[in-house]
Amino acid sequence: MLNVPCSGNFLLPFRNPHPLPRRSVEAGTFRISKMEIPYAIQARPDTGLYNAKVGIWLFLASEVMLFGGLFSAYVLLRVGADQWPHGWLNVTLGTANTIILALSAITTLLAWVACKTGQFGKFKFFHACTLLCALTFLGIKSYEYHDKWIHYEIKLKDGTFADGHLVEKSPDFDLAKKTGTVTLHGRIVTDETLLYDLRAQKNVELKEVTVPTADIKQMENYGPWHNTYLALYFTLTGLHALHILGGSIVIGYIWGPGRRLWKKNPEQFTNRVEVSGLFWHFVDLVWIFLFPVLYLT
Amino acid sequence: METIVHEFPPYREHEATHGPAAHGHHADIGFGRKYIFSTDHKIIGIQYGFTALSFLLFGFFLMLLMRWQIAHPGQPMPFLGPLLAKILGQPAAGGIISPELYNSFGAMHGTIMVFLGVVPLAFAAFGNYVVPLMIGAPDMAFPRVNMASYHAYFLGGVVMSVSFFIPGGAAQAGWTSYSPLATTIPTHGQAFWIIGMVLLITSSLLGAVNFIATIIQLRAPGMTWMRLPFFVWAQFVTAFILLLAFPPLEAAGVMQLMDNLFHTSFFLPTGLAVGGQLANVSGGGSPLLWQHLFWFLGHPEVYVLILPAMGVVCEIIANNTRKPIWGYKSLVYSVLAIGFLSFIVWAHHMYLTGMGTKISSFFQATTMAISVPSVIILTCLFISLWGGSIRFNTPMLFTLAFLPMFGIGGLTGLPLGFNASDVYLHDTYYVIAHFHYVVAPGTIFALFAGVYYWFPKMTGRKMNEFWGRVHFWGSLVFMNLVFMPMFAQGIKGMLRRMADGGANYSAARVPGAIDTLPGTIMELHVWILWAAIALGIAQIPFVINLFWSIGHGEKVGDNPWHSTTLEWQAPTPPPHGNFDEPPHIYRGPYEYSVPGHATDFTPQNEPDVVKPVAPKVPAHA
Amino acid sequence: MSELKTAEQHNAPLTGKSELHEHPVDFNNYLRRCLFIFIAIVCATSLMIWISYLPEHYSWAEKVAMILAVAGANAFVVAGFLMHLISEKKMIYTLLVFTVFFVLGLFVLTICATQDFPTGTTFR
């Protein structure tokens, strides 16, 4: 007698299309379990939930604590800070990203509803929109990161500060060494505090400023090392962007190779769409708080 | 259709008759899928168990090296010294442990023991193996997530271990990794430490999600909340603590990693001086923020260490006193209360950080409040012994030792919880003695008990009773000889984390000064060293017994301890899917010595006997 | 025979009701609802931006408070309707209540601990 192949015996919750405990017909070869993991797809009557939904909410609870820890760091550091920057980020781009993420949250929900009502075509369309939104979001985000990366604050030996974006396409310091100058699109200020509150200053005039390298005391770009605000900005949005990336990989899988499951087990497929959607909405939720605390205040 | 049920021979019969054929299916899966990429909760539990035991041994070994250095500062290690010099090079030159190396051993001993040893053994190993069996589930709710959890843990362990060999050595800032020290020590060991921690946190997060979902969703029909064995309750609360307390540390870890690698200043204050010079940092950070986020995990972590142990102890006491546990409901509500309160006591580790009286009083109050449910649990367990016909087998011996040992650990914690007395005792050997009494003769004894208790379920064989007793008495005596003197040292004012064991402050070094450490206190170091070596020797019977018994132990049936809980009603060792038939639960977990029952234990899944109604026949007929 | 019967009973609770058939879902109904939610989010976002540009006699503390209030309402809409938390099961509410409590504990106690100093001492 042949042995029952064991693949069916590794009780993978996603592989079993049968909600009922399955019984092997090949009795007497080797004992295959008659118990499958219950409630992998169907809801358990007393809790009203299927396993993955409990799982994702537990995961989200821990995510709440993770971002809670980061936000509490934000509060503590801001309360203890001597001065806090205002208006350092581009509100237009931030708003665009907020709207894009909200839109993707909506299409995620609609994709799930489409699955529930059995309209697979609509599912494909709406989740394609979700993915497109996610990519746009990441694109805008990386543009903003780049913008901060080429933004320099230069302490000059005469005590003034040159502040602005590098004019060369790449921060090519070899060029600066050769020509002996650094050219910024920005301004020169005498008081460093002027660089903090940009909201309070109207009509700041920006022009090309060329500084000889010999005059430079210290030169630092607006990376996370620049000050606490930027450290928080890069850490918080970086972690958030990682969540976006992870979420779009999962959604991309469900939308792409994972869609085969729709034919085999639409109910399970719908559950997957719902669970991944819940994660996506949470990521949106985090952004709803990140946007005002970083861009607006 | 249903008749097929009867064609399935019970697992053990089958194993006996078709021995070699039955093993055939193992070959089908292949070694990799069965033992490395297994999704079976029992295999994963055993994987966790062996890895965690190895790390416990490793952590213990680090401790022995440190104890040598404390007892004989600056002297080359006998036997191991040259080996150490060869492996680690400069930091152990000439077989002498340098202060830097001592610091890394200290940091890594704590980290390994807590995060790679005890938690994985108590929570992940026993929890994985036993919880699904106890609630009558075929597996964990998410088997592949379970596998990923073990792999993340293993990777974390690898990263931690590798950090010993990088230039500069492993993390040196203590297991608490306080900033700015953690950022200013010139070694990348700290970055390894954080990355390792993030992996371990990921692992326990996945594990916690899985445990909670399993306990909520996969309880067998009839297994109501109040019929859950106390061990399951303890694991449930532990999982919640891991789920919600670990992420803030992960956040803190990410920020410290940014501090270390990207030169941010989350935890570095303005005006920070390193080596007498102003550090080149942007400043504005808060060192206290790290401490808050760390202890937000750190204190609940204590309950992660102790609650599963209490669960194990409760099971074994009920089983070996042959009577129901006293106050099951009080136990359940107490463990819930502990879980809840453990989140709001953390700053009692920080009384010396300049907190005001208002907030210290708050944390002092919650700390005292949390000792109440702990005492309730211990009291219930003690009262459970009353009037029982106790069987003194090896698991029970360890369990009985747990009770007073944990009692000592818990009660010596009270002076640390009061902020007035903590000011004196903070950061002394008293603290070390206190928490080691909780974890070493406390939790680890309970875990030994668990190993002896569940070993027959995992292998179908018992561990040797005689060598078990040798292990027990050796461990009990030397454990106390190691930790009891530390109370005295701490009360006399010996600080922890000193590579020379306080020799610089000894009466021999600074004669005549007040409040130096007297010679008797310093001599205790030598005593402790020898006690620790003896404690190590006492573990040898355990290791041999564990491996020898897998193949040669006394063969036993499915339920050798005559237990009521569900895991003992499953075949031995449980096959994939655990039970021959989906179990149905009819009663609570500790129905021992039920009057009128044929045996002195009534398994949870034994159907209620319907008394046959006597035919109505006239008496005179 | 009795064994067969119990086996049957054991299986019975395993067949939970399908969520799919519990409430019939109308796609267009959802589409309309989503449109409202989207408009709500856009409005909340615009309101936050408007508040942040209010004239200077509002302090940043006041602005932050107002903005966070709007963000909270915005978050409620997303969590309540998009994550359909408004009609979730009791189990999930229980979980979230504890989580929110602990997050608030982390926030409040950390801030309190760093703002409370021993009598007669100052910071910085």
C-alpha cells in the first residue's frame, strides 16, 4: 500500500478548501489526521470571527503600540525641545499624498465589496487602483526625501548661514573641490533661528548663492542627523513607508499570482482581501496622524 | 461514511504492528520539512525547546566566566583562558577577561538568558507544544506564521551570537542598553544587539498573535473559558503582554539604531560629552525616553518570565496532589489582574532618574497593587497542597521548590518597590539576588519541572527518576548557595556591573575609609564561584538524562501521570492533527478524586455517565 | 452506534455560518458610502491645513490641539467605516479597548514622569 503523501497533512490553513473535517479514504496506510484547523475560513459561531481576522486585529493592536511608542517619543522630544521647526515640509505634496492614500483606502474597501458580491472584474480594477496609488505615494515620498537630501545648511566662518538646495544635480563634492565653490539655491541668513520657523516669514526670497569652500566652517544636509525634528520625520515616515511597501507587496500578491484562489475558493479569497485591506486602512490611519504632526504643525 | 472512523487503528497499535512502514511517511516529507521547515506546533515547540535550552547553557557558561573574573580579578582563567584568548583575541589576551569583555559578557548574559533562553522555553516551547493539545485543537491557528516565528527567533539568536566575533565585540551597555552609553561605546555590537532584538521581537509578536488567536478560536467544543487549564490562561495573558508591551521597545530599538548608524539624537542630550569632549551630535534627545520605552517592555517582561512558570506549577500541583486546584477562579482573575497592572508599574525601575514624589508614589502604589494578585496565586497554590496525597516525583519536587524560591524572590522585591528603600538598594547585588531568585530557582525550576512532566507525552518514555532527583537536589542546594550571599553583598553596598567585583572599594584596597566592603563580603565572591561551578556540574545529569531517555527511558502509556487535562488523552506522541477524534469537553480541568468515579481522575473529555434508569419493577416480584 | 453519534455531534459546531451569506451586500450602496467617506476625508484634511495657516495670535499649542481634534475625527471615519469597526464583534472591541488604554498609559505616564521633579529642584 502506498503512503498517503504528507503534504495534505501539514495543516496549512490556506490550502484546505474544505471547511468540514476531511476524512481520508485510505484507511490503514498511515494515520492521517481527521482534524483540520477549524474556522480558517468560516466564522466561529461564538466569536463571529474567522481565524485570520482575529489574527490581523491582534497584529494591528501591536502596531498601535509600535506607533504609540514612536508618537510618545515625538511628544516627549517636542515638549522638551528649545525650538521646533515649522513649515519645513512641502504641504502641497503632503496633502497630495494624504488624498492618494485616502483614495487607495477607498478602492481597497471597494475591491473587498466587489469580491463579496462576486464581481471579480471590479475587484481587479479597484485593486489595480490601490496598487497604483501605493506606487504614487512612494514616488512622491522618495521625491521629498531626495529634496531633503540635497538641502544643505552651511555654517560660514563669518558666523552667517547659507541655506538652500544644491544646484548641481548630484551633491558632487569633487566638483566643489575643483571649482572651489558650492552653489545653493537658497539664501544667506545671519541668525540661525530664522531657519527654524519658515511659516512666520512671508516672502522669503530665494536666489542662487555661491559660497567659496574656503569660507565653510561646517556643512550638513537635512538628513536625520540634522536635528530631532528631521530624525523623527525620517524615522516615522520611513517606518510608515516600509509598511506601505509591505502592504503593497501583499496586495500585489493577492492581485497577481494569488488571484488563482478566486476560482478554487472565493470565500477564502474574499477573506484575504478583507484582512489585507484592514492592514492597508491601518497604514492610512497612521498617515492621518503623521501628516498633521509633521507637515502642518 | 461514518463507519470509516472505525477503520482507523489507533496510532500506537499501528506503530507497533507496522513499525518501519509507519516511519515511511517521514521519508516522504524529507528531513528539511519535518525538522527545519515544519509547521507542526509540536515540532516547532521542540525546536524552540532545544534551541532555548542550548542558549540557557551558553548564558550560564558566560556567567561562569564572569564569576571567575569577579572572584579573581585580573588573573588568567585556568583551562579556559588560553582557549578564550584564541577565540576572542585581544579582549581576552593572556586568558584574562578584560573589563570591556566582562561588560559584553554581562550584557549578553542578561540578553541571552531573558530573550533567548527563558522566554522562548517558557512561552514558545511549552506553549507551542502544550497549549493546542490542552484546548483540543489540531494545531496552532496559523502554522506557517508559527514556523516563521521560530525562524525569526533563530536568526535573532544567530545575530546575537555572531556579535561576539565582530571587531570591538558584543554589546557592552548591559541588557538594558541605556543610552547614551549604548551609543557612545565604540563597537557595532550594539547595532547587532538591536537588530537581534528586532528579530526576537518579531518572533514573539508572531508567536503572541498565534497563541491568542488559537486560544480564542480553536478551543474544542465544550471547552469554555472557565474550563481552560490554568496553564492556558497563563499563556494567554503572557501572549497579550508580549503583543502589547514589546512594540514600544521595538520603536525604541529603531530609534537607538538610528542613533548608532545615522547619528540622530533621539536619546542623546544637548551638550553630551564623551571622553571629556563635546560630542558631535545634534542633541535635543532624551536619555530618559529610552528608559521609559525600555521599561515599558522591561517590567511586563518579568511577568512573561513568571506567568508560564506559574501555569506549569499549577498543572503539576493539581496532578500530583490528586485533588482540584484550590481557588481556580481566583487564579484566573489574578492572572488577568497581573497582566493588566504589569503595564503601569514600569517606572519603579527608574526611581533614581529624578522623578518627583507624585509620580514615584503613583508607581509605588501600582507596584504594591500588583503584588496582591501574585500573592493570591502563590497562596492558592500553597493551599492546594493541604490535605492532598502528594506524589513526590521529580516534576513535583521541582514544583514544590518553586513555591518558596519564588516566594523569596517576590518578597525581596518589595523593598525595591518602595522608593525610599530602593534609593539605597538600587543597582546593588541585592537587586541581582532578587530577580535571580524569581527567574533562576523560580522560573527555571518550574521549567525543569515542565520538562520532566511533559517528556513522556513528547517521547512516550519517562526520564530517569533517580538522576532527576540528583539533578533536583544539586540544583536546589547550589542555586541557593549562589544567590543567597548576594543579598548580603548588596545590603553591604556592593554595586553590580563592576568588572573587579568591587575590589576597588574593598577594605583591603582602601583601609580605614568608612563604608568600604569588608573582607568577608569580598570573600563571598569565591564561595559563589565554587557554588556556581557546582551548580553547573549538577546540570550534567539533566543533560545526559534528557538525551538518554529519548531512546532508553522507561516506556509509558498515553497518560502516565493519570492526568485529567486534554493533552494526556491524545495519542503519544501526538500525530499531526493531535487527536484521533475531535475531542469534546464536558468538565473543568482539575477533576481529581471525584467521589463515585472509578479512577481518581476524570479526564476533561470523558462523557458524562448517564445513570441507567432502573426498570420499574415492583419490589415484591 | 453511540460513538458514531458523538462523532456527528463533534462535527456539528465546526460548521460555522458563513459571513458571506449573513448580510447581503449591495455594491452600489457601498460605492455611494465610499464617496461620502472620501469627501469627509478631503474636508477634514482641508480643515487641518486651514487651521495650520490661521493667523499668529493662535499659539501653536492651540493649533495643534485643534488639528489633532480634526485628525481624531478623520481617524474615526476611517477606522469606523473603512475598517468597519462600527459594526465589529465584541471580541475585537475588548482587544482594542485594552490597547488604547495602554497606549494612553504610555503617553500620559511618560510625560508626567518627565514633568514631575522632586521638590526644590529644577531641570536644565
